[in-house]
Amino acid sequence: MSLTGVTANAQNQQQTDSIDLFLKDKMEKLHIPGLQLAIVQNGKIIKQQSYGLANIENNAKVSDQSMFAINSCTKAFVGVAVLQLQEEGKLNVNDPISKYLDDLPMAWKGLTIKQLFSNISGLPNVIDATENFLGDTEETTWEKVKTLPMEFNTGDRFRYNQTGYVIIGRIINKVSGMHFTTFIEERQFKAAGMKQTRFGDSNDVIANAAGTYTNQAVVGGKWVTTKNIQNNFFKFPEYFRTCAGIVTTSGEIAQWIIALQNGTLLKQKSSLDVLWQPAILNNGRIKGFNKLVNGYATGWPIVARAEHPAAAPIGGMRSAFFVYPKDDLSIVVLTNFQGANPEFFIDEIAGFYIPEMKESNGFGWSPSLRKLRKELMKQDYNNALQIAENLKKNTSDFALNENEINDYGYKLLGEGKQSEALKIFKLNVDLYAKSGNAYDSYAETLAGSGNKKEAIKNYKRAFELNPKNTNALEQIKKLESL
């Protein structure tokens, strides 16, 4: 092997070792028992790794064969199934659902398949706020949901909804001539070589199944996060398995992503465009779950942004995979913990291959904050206010906001850069002198650096600006007692 080859291998090993350390740290902080990772680049699986325990009770380690529930990531497979049928001319996502089904309320008949997929239909939901089904059987649930009013005018808003996927399942059954689970098994699992992947839930005996754990509980009719980790059992009736129900491995998801992008599953490139095109609301905007996952397409949540956009299925607060089409990179993270929310750290994993995506390099920040960071680093974070004022004076579109500066300070603290963080928090109080929160963050950092006198002074100012800030009062008492 040439010296160049040896160097490249060493760099790759260092890269993967860094990812391992990053994920082990995340698992510890987020209390994730077990995790499976697969990374696809340029059409090949370049990293596949298992971490932690698949089953806490038996102290069984996660292996490449461990099977994880992916919950709503299942919807991405349903999107592919419908696009396969569209390629065959058997349906079109822009067709009204009444073209395929008769047993529908009048208000539902004009809804399109695409509107159901993207959660903008306004349909009532087949499950309640605590995820209980409206009825004990498919028929009673179906009859009950049909009696409920529409929740909003179609296209007015985004609201996550399972009824649409139940309807899509019925359409696939009719159009394909087989049950939708069989259609997906034949046309996707087998086609992509997914030998272990199957549909199932906690009632099924599944070889190599990882346990399922949660820190979520229903209290007073609402989901809340608790400090206790307990078993998490889930039930997905067969008719509901367009919504959730696939159990798989990260390696087999990676195989499926490769098959999806190389023409094995979908023959036409335009089908991928339809699959990943987020729906547009009546106001001309897109909408998704949150600021990151900000759009929803044909069964696929979407991270819509100018740099490194992603198609990003997420499921059960435990599993997610991001496909970065422009970067020829995909990251699959499956866990056995409801509360892991891997969608919030997958971009960081991508950053090991695309350095500009590292949060520490400013990825996800506004262009103005990136410009500020670049200039601050040149001067070791000194003269921050003057730098910000100069940028505002000389750059027409330069605009900062209080929250992003505050977040920047905490990111620096998280990297152990306390001195730099102090200067950022000081900049924030200089720019936003009427913000109690800015003073509170500055005071907190001063206290952490041992500057008791200035910390008390700034906590007092924070309380003056916001008398509801009981934390400031508590910290003042604590510091004055030292």
C-alpha cells in the first residue's frame, strides 16, 4: 500500500473513532441504552456500528443483527410504495381519494393522496392525544372517525395525522391487488435484500428484537418527560401499519436507501423529486414538526434549507435517518429509547464527513451570526461590540437577534470556552440592555467563572427587568450566602 493509502486509512479510522466517541457521549447524556448506526456515502455503506445494550434486563449487547422498531419511519416506505404504483400508472398522488374509495364522508372526497401524506388534509385522527385508538377494532375505529368533523380547512395548516395513512393503506390494497404489508415486503424488503426486516409490534415474537424503553408517560391526559426509564410496549394493528410497524436494522435501512437512490426501487428520477417535495400550505409556506424538520412530503419529513437539505424520516422519538441528496450521504440512527430524538444530532454526525456542517463551525446559524463569529475569532473575541457595530454599518443585510447570540454563548460554554462565552454574553447585554434573559445568562456565566460580585450585580439587573425571574432571586441568595 502506498503512503497516501496508509494516510487515508489512518484519517478514516480517526474519523470513525471520533464518531464513536461522539455517540457514546450522546448516549450517556440522553440515557440511551442501545444504538445502531449506519452511514452511506457514494452508494456504499462506509460505516456500520453497534453501541450499548439491546436489552437492559438481560444485559444483552446491541449487534448488527439487533432489530429496532422504527415507528413512523414506516411512512417513508409507504411513500415509496405509492410512487411505485404511480410509475406503473395505477394511481397519481394528485388524484382525489374518492377515485379509489367509495366509503367516504362527503368532506373527505376531494382530498388528494398527497394532502393525506403531508398531514395538511384537516382529517380527524384515528387516535387520541394519548395515542389510544378510537375503537377496539378496525371497523369500529373507521366508523367512529368518519363521524368526526374536519379539524381545519385543507391546506390551512400542518397537523400530524394517522387517518390519512390508514386511508392510503386501503388505496394500496385496492390498487395493487394485495395487502399493503405484502406489497411493501415484496417490492421493497425483498428488492433491497432486507432479509431480517419485517412488520411487527410488542405482541410479536421477533428474533434479535431489541427492548423498547421510554422516559415518557401520560399524566393528566398529556405526555410528559419523567426521570424514570421503563419498558415501552407498543401495539400496531395490521390496518395501522402504514403509520408505524416496521422492525429492522440500521444496516438494512442503509441497503434500502442505496436501492432507493440507484433505481432499484423507483425507476424514474422524477419519482424521487415527488417523494421529497414538501407540500405547500395555502399561505405559500411549508410546515413540519419543528424548526429543523420544517416540511413534510410524500411520507417523508423534510429538512428544507439552502445548505445540505435532507429527507428525514423520524419515528417514535427513538429512530431517524437523514438522506442528504446533494451530498450523496445518508445517516441512519436507530435506538431503543423513546426520548433519544436522534434527528437532533444526525447533522453533527454528517459534520464528520462535511466539516462545514459541524455545529461548532456555525452550521445552522444565520449568515449574520456566522460573519460575526468569523470576525470575533480573528480578535480572540475581544472588541465584540465594536465588531458587531461595524458589521451592521458596513453590511446591508446584517441582523442579529438576542436568542441566537445567547445560544452562541452556551455553545461556547459547552465546548469549555468560558472566557469566549463571557464576551458573547456581555455582547448580548450591550446589544439588548432591556433583556432580563440576556443579563441572567451573563450572570450565570460570571458565577461559573468565580466572579461573585459581578454575578450578583447582573442577576439583580435580570430580576429588575423581569420580576417573574425567580431563578435570579434564588441565585442571588445562594451567591450572597457564600
